[in-house]
Amino acid sequence: MQISSESIKIGHPDVVADIIAANVIADILDQEKKLGLNLENMPHCGLEVFLGKGICLVGGEVRSRVWVDIDKIARDSVIGIGYNHAAVGLNGHLMGVLNAIIPQSPDINQGTSCTLNKDHEIGAGDQGIMYGYACDETPELLPLPYALVNKMMRAFENCGDPVFAPDGKGQVSLEYDIKTGKPVRLAKVLMSNAIDYRFVKGNRNNVKEKAKKIAFGCLADCVDKKTEFLFNPTGEWQAVNSCSAADSGVTGRKLVVQFYGGYPGAQLGGGAVVNKTPEKVDCSAAFGARYVAKNIVAAGLASRCAVQLAYAIGIAEPFSIYVNTFGTGKVSDDKLGQITKELFDLTPAGMIETFGLLSSAVYRKIPITFFMDNYRWEKTDMVKKLQKAAGRI
């Protein structure tokens, strides 16, 4: 039995769109902070970014006390990734930037604003269902295929070889033991990366060898003699035909690979994450659900755990909470759901404060990886409380 997981480099056009949107929100938060930023006056943003051939469209809704330079943010974001010449598929210096941002709907604002909400609290910015997942396959309590393929993406991004242009995506396949359900070996590694031929010297086949060295180097603990390696399977991917020169980019289109890499049992709900301020539960509750699931597994109450959170627009408390431990729970799933409701503050305000979601630094990081970093939702600081509530200590 093989299970695969996919991930993308930050130069993939969909992630570039995510990064632009997140950087706009980060700049708004920086400016708001100078005016005294808190839960009562926080900005409310829901942005969408589209990248086409040489064009960037930034649209959506914003309610804020400040003005930010959308044109500059978009260009700086693109150039910072390495898109500074037509030879790599996109030139941030010459890119056309269109601003289609409008004010936030007053009908939404009356439910999400502390001062206007009928209960004087931050209501959920929209209805929706979010999922979090954790398992004991890795120290990060994430599926091993997801952890490995993300590790490979970071290795290619940081390799320092200009032959590998910013746009790329990868995939790994692991063999699992059918009886135990545990990973046994790394069977296949696939890497697709745009090649900047301005920096290719000598035999073109050397590029594949370089790619294999990077991939197998960062995955050395899992690679064996039988591990297969595929690179640019069509036979060619020129950087001039990468990013938005060949494919459009849209915010939120890579949610499956950004969350849990398509791992079975790790469901996906809600909508795009990094393009919204955290009163939108698509953002905050996606991390809140992961926080709950990770702490349940870290507490030894299950080896696998999925958490579903549902919300109604304008209402702070979750509409419902559901926990599924796939038969691995030390106590019943129903009891874990009740414990979750008692121990975790899963209101928008609670998650904003618990996870520090009004930090511009957080928004500048999360498009790269939603987990596998020192985010507050990755902490396992609720372990003892969970164990006590479950009667395990």
C-alpha cells in the first residue's frame, strides 16, 4: 500500500498569489499597530489575488483605518521570491497591478465587530466547517509523507543554485504496512522544477543529477537503494515558461497540499486561509482545529485525530465540535469532543489571542507552510489539562 503527498515551492503561481494577499494584510496590520491595534479596532480583510501573464489583480473587501500601497506590496512580493526577469516567467518590475478592493459589507461588519455585534463580541466572519489533523508518524505530529515533501520543497528553495528557478512542485510516495498502518519505506520521489538555462553549463543531464542530490540529501534518513527518482517527467520545463507565463495563480487554490498534502483521513473544509484576517474562521479555526488535534495526540489520547469545527456567521462559539480518532482513542470520541469544548477557547477572539494572529510576522510566514514552524498553534501546551480531564493522570 502506498500513500502519496504533494507540496509546492513558494514560486508556484498559486502560492505567489497567497503571498501577495498575506503581505497586504501584514502591511495593514503594521500600520494599524502604530495607531493602537486591538480586538475592538482590528481590520477586517478578505482578499483575492489573480496572476495572469504579466498582470496581478488584487481584489476583495477591506475595512481598515489605514492605507497601504497595493502596487508596491505586489511588486516587492514577486521580486522578493525571485521573479525579476522574463526569463523566469514573471518580472515584478514590469508587472501590471490592478486594484479592485472595495469596503467590507456593513451586513458582515455588524456581526464581526465587537462594538456592533449584538453580543458585543467578535462573531465568526462567515459560516463554515474547518478541520484539523494530527498523527504520531513524525515529531511534528504530522503525516510522514507531508513532512517529507515539505522538507524537500524548502531544500530546493534554499539550495542557492540559480539553475532551479522559483516555480516548482514535488511529490513523495511511501509504502505502508497494511496490518500496522505504519510507514515502511520511501518508494518514490518526484520533483518538477523550472530550469533557468541561463545558468546551465555543460551537459543538461547534470541538472537532473543536481536535483536528485538535493532531494535525496534532505530525505537521506528515508531513502534506500530502491527509492525511485523522477525529475521533470515531460522531459522539459524551461523557466521562461513557468509561473504566470504558463499558468495562472489564484489565492487558495493549493489548500489541499498546504494543509495535509492529501493524506487520507485529513479532511479539508472552509476556504482560503492566508488572504483573510482572523475573525474569518477559515483562517483562525483552521489553526484552532489543528491545535486541538495535535494536543490530543501529544497527550497520548490517540495516535490519529481529526477535529471538525463548524461556525455560524456572526456567532462566536462553534456551531458544533466533532472529534474522530479513527478507533485509536484511549477514551471515546464523544468524551474528547466534550473535553475540547470545556478546555479550548475556540471563539475568533480566543484564537486570535491564543495564536497571536494580529501579528504581521505570522502573516508573512504562513503562506510558506501552515505548520512545521514555531507557530503558537503548533504548541502542545494543553497536554496535561487534556490528560487530567480524560482521567489519564
